[in-house]
Amino acid sequence: MRAGILLELVEILNDWLPPEASIAIADMDVYTLYRQRGYGLPIHPGMSIPKDSIAKQVLDKQADISSYVDASIFGQAYYGMGYFIQLEERPNVIEVILPPNFSSLALSTKKKDNFPSFLVGFKDEVWQPLPVGEIAYIESYLKKTWVYTNFGAYTVARQIYQLESMLPTNFIRIHRSILVNLHFVHSITRSAHGRYAIKLKLLTEKVLPVGQTFAQHIREVLQF
């Protein structure tokens, strides 16, 4: 089952990554899968993960990391984008390998450095990369973190406070348990009691409450 999930993840990534990108997946101490498409590295399944590589850094820190890596690791420089995931309760990393002159900004319009271009969501026993631009809002509920898109709801292996610090600036907290992508805001209303609510540009036309302690910050950000 695990091998099938990994292959499905790779096929999904192939559909939206640039053609020069190669993909590696590592489990604990070794690479378990490698798919070279354009720019590649001397990696093969069963190979130990080198110290200071993107994959090793991601597994050690259990955090997503994107960075330029010089030629001292694999004999050639590259730009790596590593994403930490839990697969069958074991730490894994998905690494996107790109030419050394590649910038992560080419995958998104984010204005700050080193943001993830996608999150890995879990739904119906399948892990799926979710482009950050398609995420409408994120909610902490029943001790899980839920990510919502027009295609459904997914759980992710991150706490909401971690996502708040790593996502683009268009994601803002509107409630102690909710982050909203401002690009999905349809309208903002205020009740007779002075409480704000945000209607989203989703197929469900979801309406989210704004926490009282966050109302002033939202007004400052949106300037109304």
C-alpha cells in the first residue's frame, strides 16, 4: 500500500511541476524512490541520504525547507524544495530537485522567501499535494489541522501556528483556530452586535466568523 501511495504522489507531482524538475522520496535514512525528468542528481533507491542535503535537513527538523545546495553534496549544485510528510506513522520527505539557478518564486507569486508552493493533504487514504494558491482556508478542529479547497477538505501534518508562519502573507488569522487566504474573500459583513463574518469565494459559499480579538487587525490589513 505504501509503495502505491508513493507512486501516486509522484504521478500527481508530475502533472504540475516544471519539466526540468526531478523528484526524490526518502524514508528515514535512505532514498526510496527517484524519478528523473529534467535536471537530476546521482540518486537511486536504497542510497543513503547525504549529510546536509535538503532531504536530510527536512527529516532532521521535520519541517519544509527550500534552498540552494552547492556541489559538495552530490558533485553538482541544485535547488531543492523538501516537504516533510508522515506516511504510515513514519517520517518521509518529498524533494523536488531543480537547476541551481531556479528560484522557488517561479512556482508562486509569494512575496517572501522560502514559502512552500504546496502542502500535502490526506483524504480517503490518499496523500495529495495541494497548491497553496488553491487553499481557501485552514482550520484547527478536533485536534487536527484541516485544509479546505474547492475540491474538498484534507488534513495536514502541521499545527495551525506553524502554517501561519510559513505561508504567504495573504494568509491571515481571523480566529484563534482559522487562517484565511485573502484571495478567497468574497465579502465581509457585520452583525447588529458588531461581530464580523467573512464569506468566501468557494462553491459552498462558506461563511467564517471573525474572532473579536482579530477584528481590528483584519480591518487594518484590508483597510476598511
